[in-house]
Amino acid sequence: MFSRDNWKEIFETIQKNKLRTFLSGFTVALGILIFVILFGFGNGLINTFNDFFADDATNVFYVFRGRTTMPYKGYKSNRQIEFDNSDLADIEKNFPLFLEYTTPRISRQDTVKYKEESNSYTTQAVSPSHQYAEKTIMMKGRFLNKNDIKDKTKYAIIGRLVEEDLFGAKTSIGKYIDIGGSSFKVVGVFQDDGGDNEERIIYIPYTTRQLIEKNTDEIDQIIVGFKPEIGYAGAMAFERSLNSFIREKKYINPKDQNGIFIRNVADQLKQNQQFARVLQIIVGFVAFGTIIAGIIGISNIMVFVVKERTKELGIRKALGATPKSVIGTILLESVFITTISGFIGMLIGIAVLSSLGEKLKDFFITNPYIDLTMATVATIVLIIFGAIAGYVPARRAAKIKPIVALRDD
Amino acid sequence: MIEIKDLHKSYKMGSNSLHVLKGINFSVEEGELVAIMGSSGSGKSTLLNILGMLDEANSGEYTLDGVPIKDLNETKAAKYRNKFLGFVFQSFNLINYKNAMENVALPLYYQKMGRKERQEKALKYLGQVGLTEWATHLPNELSGGQKQRVAIARAMAAEPKVLLADEPTGALDSKTSYEVMDLIQKINDQGNTILVVTHEEDIAHMCKRIVHLKDGIIVKDEKVKQVRASEYV
Ligand SMILES: Nc1ncnc2c1ncn2[C@@H]1O[C@H](COP(=O)(O)OP(=O)(O)OP(=O)(O)O)[C@@H](O)[C@H]1O
Ligand SMILES: [Mg+2]
């Protein structure tokens, strides 16, 4: 049934019936193409959501301070909440089970100079653990260490773009830069996947910043890293206890919406992932529908093809074609066309997806892709169902008496 | 070669049935050239289609070259059609997207003959019907007579035991009809058994025997003196 001669006969038939070939090929290719693209877009959506979080650790709380809006325990409302070094120590002492690290963050906007170059940058005064929270990647030199905090060293870790702006192609390590009037030695250069803004930052020891600002112990923001093992439920519980702990310590009304605010990255991530998953399921349904439509399309074409060929099949039977060879002729032709055009559609789809890359980022689709197994399975499913759809009319044609088929006009 | 006994055939048309062949008895020896005549609707085509295994009788016996033809499955029937029988139709029934040579080679494909051999043989038979130069032409580029000659070459290529022709000249003018009959006579001269259904007296007299059908039975079966078609060409 699969001899070379059979294939030759099929190739000739395909070549000489171009419209028919084109119709069924086009339907299948289009079906697979749309499937691949839709499915790829679904993955692109997920990518976009994951990208929002990819550059920072997700086992982190950011604790912000603000003004109270309710009076509490003798304190008036509209009181500015302050954080200081003792808050860090208290949090560490009270939550050893959940806690992995804490780091303060004091952000300032400073004019930074090196020789003739001068520019304004955000400096963040932090502790060494900050590297985990931001997922800072060191390119040269080192990040801050414990001794820098203890000794209040005037060392700076600068972003890749800060180095590019101030030093051009020259190396910055060991050079001195002027940050807001104080001289700092550059000991490290970092990169960050969070985009250009996150690479125009300078890190310095928080104790040094406090020393410069009249030896205060105030801090702007507290970042708390927790152990990933505690899981989502653990993180939510930890957030609640941390919240009430700080409120109690700072005399903030538990019902006050302001005063302090905790950004729970894990919770945001989870919500976004759920949203993305729902979107993907919807897209998956639409894609599945496309495959079904493709199967229906190819079935209709097969019915049409067999109808159109009834007389020819009658002639072939009169000349000695067996039912098996009649079915074979129809099926092999259809499977051959669906296979070729299915894979063409699949490849075009994959090519389109990979050429898009970040071009549709405005529509929340980043690097759309489909894994090859998924695309291949969908294509094969369409081929198999196309064959089944073709088998039914083919068998009917094979059973029909030659004299009846011949009478067909 | 062919033997039929008490052959009956009726067509079901809704609730009533039309009795077309009402007990046909007849036999054909090897090498005969038989014309089947009769008025329109007398059952000539029905008889020929049953002989050609394109259709089945309701009852009666049919033996082809010593093989009883009865209750065959489609695959078996296809083999017998391929090996024993060649058809020529009034409307030619060539496959329109295949050229003359490919049409002639088609029954050989179903004999599982190799491609090369098939083409050689097809060309040989096209040569015998005088169409070597038209081998690569599609049917719609051929005249009616040429088409019928391709159809005859196709029927002969499989080297069947019996050639069945249903009004082979029905769609042709008289000059072309005689050319086709000349060809059929020559094939018969080589010893092939041929049955020709026709309306036309002159065509019938180019055969060696005439069977008259009327209302589903044979009313007359006579040997005749063959008129050579070449006299008219
Ligand atoms: N498939 C069919 N279904 C029903 N009736 C049929 C069928 N085929 C033929 N008949 C009827 O059977 C009768 C014999 O038909 P047949 O074709 O054998 O006649 P014929 O002798 O070949 O006539 P013609 O010279 O017109 O070709 C006719 O009355 C015809 O209407
Ligand atoms: Mg007839």
C-alpha cells in the first residue's frame, strides 16, 4: 500500500488537482497557524506577568511608613511614623522562625561627580542583605559587607549605567566619586534585570548615610526577607503578625489604613499568576476551538473531494481498483496534504511568534512561544482527525457499486 | 467463455420494482464477436453491466471462463474485472486529468505492474490504435473518435479475456464509427472475445453474431456474414 509507485500515483493526482490540494492544504495550515499563534500569545501573557516580578525576590515584604489618620492611645491623628535601627533589631528578635534577613533602605537623590562628568542619581543606603531582595547581580568587585556597615565605610556600589555615564569605557573600581559632597570609593559594579532605572542606582552602607545625616538612626523603609519554605500561607500569616507587631510598637490604630503599609510581593505574584492562568485557559479554549474548526473544515473538504471524484473512482473500480486501494488513494492523498501543510502552518506560526519577541509588549505579550511538543501534538491530532474524517466518505465511495459511481455526472 | 442461465434482474423503484431481464440464457465461445441489439430500454446495458461485473443479477447463473461469478466480495470482484474484463463505454469514461498514455496504463497499475513496463505497454497499445503521437495529450485535447480509441487501448492493455463495449460508436459520426469498428474487428481477428451493444444495423452486421433483446428476453440469436468495416473507411 505504501510502495513508491503508490506515492507516485498520489503525487501526480495532487499535482494535477491543484485547487483541491490548495483548499485542503490551506484550511489545515491556517488552522494550525492560528492555533500556534493563539497558544503562543497565551504564553506571552504569562511571560509578561512573570517579568513584572522576575527582577526582584518574591519572598519579600516592603514596609513603608506614612502619617496616621486616626487617633490612638492618646496620640493624635496625622502623626508621621518614624522607623529607626531598633525596629530592625526588634523584628529580627521577634520573628526568627519566619525571617531570613532584614535590610533598611534610605533613598536619596544626589548629584554625583567624577572628574568633569556629573549627574543626578538615586542612592540607596542599605545593608548587605539588600542584594537578595533586589537580586542584584555583581559584574565587577563586590557588594557591601558587614564590615562596611560596622565601620561606616565610604564605599559605593554603582550600577552598570552609572559606570557607563561617568567612566565611559574606563574601569571605575578603586576610583573616588563625589556623592552629594562626600567622597566615596567605588568597590563594585552591578547589573539588574529590572531595566535601565534599576541600573542607575548607587548603593552605600546605611550606617554611612546615617552618619552623614547628623549621626541619626532613622531609616525610610524596612525590607523583610522571609524563608521561602513557609509557603504562601506562611507568608500571609507572617504579614499579619508583622503588621500588628509594628502597629503595636508604633501605637497605630489597628483599623488605620495609613500609618504603615506592607507590600507583600508573594501575594501580588500569586494574584497575577492566577489571573494569567485564567487568561491562558481562555486562550487555550479558543485555540482548541480553532483545531476543532480545522477538523470540521477538513471533513467538509474530504466529503467534497470524494463527491467530486465519484465518477473517477467508478472508472478506477471498473478497471480493477479494489476497495482498499480506493480508500488508500483518498486517505494517503489527504494525509499527505494535511501533514505537509500542517507542518508548514506550524513552522510559519513558530516563525511568526519568534519574530515578534518584545514587539507586542504594549499588549502585555512578551516573547510569545509555543513548545514544540505542544505544536507537534496539535498538528498530529489534526492529521489523525483529518484522516478519520476522510475515512468515512472514502469507505462509502469504496463500497458504492461501480455502475452507480459511473452513472454519476 | 461466457455462460449464463436463467438470468433475472429487476430494479427497485420505491415500492414497485421494474423487471428488466426476465430469464436470459446464452453463451459465447472464445473468439466470438457478438452484437447485442434491441430497442431502447430493452435491457442491453443492464445485461452487459452484469456480464462486466459492474452490477449484479438477482438470480441465475453466470460463468466466466469456467469461474462461477456469484457472491464475490468487492476485492475479488475487482481482481476479476481487472484480469478478465475490458470495458468500452459510450461516453468514453477517460480520467480527465491523466493523459492518453496514463489512462491506458491505469489498469496495469492495478495489476501491480512496474511503472516502466506499464508505460511501455501503454505505448504499445496506443500504437495499435494509431495514437502514438497523442500519448501525452489530455482527453479534452482529443476528438471523440480518438477518445474512444484511447478507451479501447485501455480496455485491451490489461489483456482481458472478454472485451465489453456499450454503444462504443453511439457518440460518433458514421465515418469515425467505422474506424472504431475496424479496430474492434482487428482485435477480434487476434482471437479476442468481444460483445458490442449497439442500436445500429450496420454496426451490428460488422459482428459475426447478432443477439436481439426484447422486453428482457432474447427473441432472436443469429450468426451473420461479417461486413468488414475497412470497406467503408
Ligand atoms: N439504476 C436503475 N434504476 C432503475 N431503473 C433502471 C436503472 N438502470 C436502468 N433502468 C431501467 O431498466 C431498463 C433497461 O435499461 P437499460 O439501460 O439496460 O436499457 P438499454 O437497452 O441499454 O437502453 P438504451 O438503448 O437506451 O441504452 C430501462 O427501463 C431503464 O429505465
Ligand atoms: Mg444502454
